[in-house]
Amino acid sequence: MPGLMSAPDDTSSNETSPQAAERIDPALLLPIVIAPSAILKAKAKPVGPGDEDTVRALAPKMLATMYKAPGIGLAAPQVNVGLRMVVVDIQKAGSPGPLVMINPEVVSVSQELNTYEEGCLSLPEQFAEVTRPAVVTVRYQDLSGKKEQLTADGLLATCIQHEIDHLNGVLFVDHLSALKRNMIMRKLAKEQKRKD
Ligand code: NI
């Protein structure tokens, strides 16, 4: 994997490193939107010049919320913000992270496919195998507006595609058959009802 990745030199502040997970300031934590919800089905808006302050304030909160969950990726619509922004950190040796991706776009994908068991913080405790391109190249801006490009494979490639899907109103269950999707959504609804 390291050979495939051109990691941005610096992505974000160290205070959001995984080691800091237990020291996360509770004031940074945001509520996570649980499916089904209209914002999870909506196409998020591109981050524009007027959104600078919003995304700068949001990035540490999204990272804190992701680490606390714990998760390896989180998209802005999952914290009720309809902007094209995701955070990713697969927290594996040699992987870049934490990544904050503004307006991420898939530039190219491999023909080769890969299957991972996926979950989602918006579908707590639900998992299913999803097949996606094994390698993905994405373009995005970092928090300073600098353009970046990253080629990823393995879990990172899957995670990035999963998070970009969120910006287009697509959940991992949308990659499954209607039968499997409905089973998961019914199970989720039942479990959420029990929690209320
Ligand atoms: Ni998700």
C-alpha cells in the first residue's frame, strides 16, 4: 500500500491523532445523524469561499466525533451539514491520516475490485460486504484550500469511496440488493426503537 499512496505532507493538527482519542474534548463532539434521514439521502453542496470559517470550525469536531465513535471516516452530512467535506483516518501504520478532504472528487478507479465488510456510523451495528474498485485516485482541497491528489488502495480506498458516496446521498446499503438493504434497514429501525 505505501507505494501507491502519495500522502499530503501535512494534513491536520496533531491534536486529532488517534492516541488522543481518550483525551477528546467532549465539547467537540457532534451528534451523528442515524438513517433513515433526508440529509443522508441528499446531494451535499460544494464548499465555496464563503464556507471557509464553517469548514475550519467543523474539521476538528468531525475528527473528534469520528475518533470517539470510533470510526475511520465521517462525512459532513452525517453531522447534519450539507457540505462536501469528509474526514478519514484508517489508523493503520503507514497510512496517511488524519485526512480532511474538501470537495473530494474521484478522478479514476481501477478495474480491479475489492470486497470489504463495511459499516457506517449512521447505521450503527449494521455490516455488509460491499464490492468497490480496489484503487481510487481522488482530488480534493485541504483546509488551507491547497489542491491535493491521493491514490489509495486497500481499506483506505474503500473508506474514501464510502465517504464520498455520503456526499452524493449514497449509503453502503445502496450497493446491496434491495432484499439485503431492506433487511438491514428493518433491523436498524427495530434496534433504534429499542434504544429510545
Ligand atoms: Ni458511512
